[in-house]
Amino acid sequence: MTAVLHAQYSYTYVSALDIHIINAGTDAERDRQIAAGSLAWNLPKLEFGLDAIAKYVTVDEAGTDFMKGFYAWSERILKDGYSILEKFQIPPQPFEHPLV
């Protein structure tokens, strides 16, 4: 589960950076490329990972506090990211884990 959480955190952080760049709005074509090439691929993976973590993670008291913040951050990134995809009319790319 440690590796899953680490991957999830990494993809969430990359998506947060993508959203920040796009929201700066300095280059519309670059923003569209980031949305299509990164957010459209990563957001479905984030949903899958978040579901797996919610089902299987076991944490102590400090971990519970961390996870509350992590879940809130993740939900905000998903909301903002999907809003950007909608704005650019870019569909999310389907994700299916190869081991499921």
C-alpha cells in the first residue's frame, strides 16, 4: 500500500502543477496540450487509485489526519482538473488497471 500511496501522491502533485500552469493562462495552446496530454490521462488514474486507497489503506491516528487532508486535496484536484477538461472539450482517457 505504501507504493500505491506514493504513486497516488506523485500523480496528484503533477496534476496540481498542471492545473496551476493552465490557470495562469499565459499560453492557450500549451494549456490545451497539457490538458490533453496529462490531465486527460492522469485524472482517471487518480480516481482508480483513490478508490483502491479508500478500500484498503490502514493507518494510525496520525495517518488518519494525513488521509483526511489527502482526500480533500485529491477531490479538489479531480474537480478542478475535470473542469479544465470540460472547458477545452477534451474527454478523459479511459483507464483500466492491467491487474484488475
